[in-house]
Amino acid sequence: MTTPLTLTPDRSPQGTARLAVSGEIDMSNAGRLAEALDSGSGPLIVDLTGVEYLDSAGLSVLFAHAERLELIVPPLLGPLLSVSGLADLVTVHGLETNQPPRR
């Protein structure tokens, strides 16, 4: 059974391609996210503020496209992106700034 996932493409006020994602990203629908990310070229802002769950399959998709992504995340996903190392590869808006530095 596929987990509900909504993908809404649009443009930022500056004209950059943007993809708003909401629902849950898991192995049942990570392929849809990959297809959406593969469908364009150039920089892409991915707004994950509507995402309630992100598993390793979804995280793998984001890693595979890291060179062109800028992420907007809710507080729930910030620690996951930091611990996984994805936050070191992409610009992430919405990360908690009061976390201790990693060593």
C-alpha cells in the first residue's frame, strides 16, 4: 500500500524551481519523489515543511540529488538531516540553531 504523498511544483519569487512536498516519504512512494526531482535540471528548492515522516528511502533520494537542492524543513526533520550528514551537503532552512556543534 502506498503512503499518501503530495508533490506540488511551482516557482519561488526569484524564479527558482520549487517543489512543495507533503505527507509521508517512505519506500512505498520514494520513487515518485525521485521522478519529480529527476524531471528538471538546475537548482531546486524542496519545501518539506508539510512532511510528517521521512525514512531512509526518502533520505536516499535527497542524497542522490543533493548537488542541486536547497531544503526548507520543519523542526521534526532538522535532526535527521543533521545526523545523516545531508545538512552538510545542501543549504537547509529551518534547522535549529541552538544545537551543539558536531565533533
